Amino acid sequence: MKQTTTIIILVVISICSLGYILFTSINSKNIKPADAKIRAEKFINENLLPVGSAITINEISEENGLYKMPINLPDGTNIDAYMSKDGQLFFPEGLNIDKITQEIAENNSTNNQQNKMELKTEILTAGTGNQTVKSGDSITVDYTGTLEDGTKFDSSIDTGKPFTFTIGQGTVIQGWDQGLIGMKIGEERKLTIPSDMAYGANGSGLIPPNATLIFTVKLISINPEN
């Protein structure tokens, strides 16, 4: 009886001292209540209890967009815990759920901004003259595109066919529309383009999903308006 009481106290202390925790398996979709129950029971029984002891979780309900889990301890005592519907977060009764979910959303937004790469430009060879590329100009360029590991996926130099397009019209990737502004004729520029300004999660041809692209681009001409 003394051992059982000790186990109960340890479980309560352990759960209530968790704050909120991230499970290691990441899901982008919501999980079912039955799966949430299995996940929580497995976590508590394998990580917080001695071998041979176990808790059970009663019928799960929803509260403020979260799964509410009544946890039945070995002596019949019940405490509540909560799990996010995607199965990633687990935390005890007594926390301000609305505040926690708001903090999580804010942290995710901050992390996404911090992890988001920016377009980088580097002038390799200076151009000449006073004319510079602006949005709406028709320009002709030579270019070579590679992945970060140096794998070449496209080159107008190899084909012998310079590329002509109107900048700022969305006919090329965003990294080009923004990264070539201000170039002078004869200038050669290196662009390091994050995936969200290139082909994103879909990729394209030899370009894998979420790839950062590196282009060297030489401006041949700024073409007169028709």
C-alpha cells in the first residue's frame, strides 16, 4: 500500500511538473481521440512509472480545441491532462490553455521567420553605363543554375541560347524578379535564392523540393520597348 501511494504521488508530481512537452514524432494532421489516448498512456507508463505499474485514461472530451484526458491513477484518483489535437503537445491540468496555445503559435511564427532564408545577391563583375534594370524592363541574360552541392540543373551558356524575359511580371521565379533589379549591362551577379522564392516544396525537374538555388546571371542587354 505504501509503495502504491508513493507511485501515485510520483505520477502526480511528474505530470504536473511537465509544463508542456513536445512529443518526438511530428504530425501535421490531427489525430483521433483513440490515438491520443494511446500516445498519452504510452508516454506516462513508459517514462513516469516503474515497470509493472500503469495508469489508464477515461473517455476523452474536447475543451478549447484540445483533448481533455481524465487520468485514472492506481488508487482510483483522477487528474486531468491535455493534449493538442495534432498529438504533439501534452501538458497537465492547471495551466492557462489559451495562453499556452497563443505562446505556441507565437513561437512557431518567430521560429518560421528566423528559419526563413533571405535572398542574397553578390556582384561578381561590375557592369557599365548608367542604365539599370527596373521592374517592367525586358532583359536578356546568360545564366547558370546549381544546387547548393554544386549540381548544375540548367544553363543558357550550355545551350547557347540567352534568355529574354520581362522582369517583375511573375514569368520567372520570385528570386529572379527581385534579385536582378538594379543590374547594369555587362554585370555578372550571384543569386542565392531560398526555396520559398524558387520552387518551394514541389521542386521542378532536377530541382528537389525545398531546394536553395544558386544562379550566376550576366546581363547582356536591357531591351528597348516595342
